[in-house]
Amino acid sequence: MDIGNAQRLLEFIPDDANVIDVGGGAAPFPRADYVIDSLPYVERGFGSSGNIHKKLQITPRYSADRWIQADLCDQIGR
């Protein structure tokens, strides 16, 4: 996710909101409570510099147990 876009979103998202990042595995939004992606959790951030969390000084709210590995394209076709 682009740092500028992430900063703008963070201004509007209430702390008690549930946020789901769909397809964000390569550069997951750190404010996401859940991530749905075809990549496994261990490969998160491989498509980016991996520094978005550090630059925004935010601890990810998602974790391995809140990471749902699924390919939504496969699901839509069924």
C-alpha cells in the first residue's frame, strides 16, 4: 500500500472499526484487523519494501491467526 494513501486512511478510520484488507498480502495495510490473500502469512510484505509499518510507526493489528489464506478469484468462479 502506498504510504500517502495509508496515512490518509488512518485519519478517517475510527480505532474501534474492523478493517479487512482484501488482496493486500504483498503490502498489507497495518491498520487491518484481518487480511485475506492468496499468499501465506509467512510471505506477507514480499511485494513491497516491507517498511510501511516502520514508516507509519504502527504495529500491525493483524496476526497469523487473523490472516485468511484464500484466492477469492477461485471462490468467485464457483
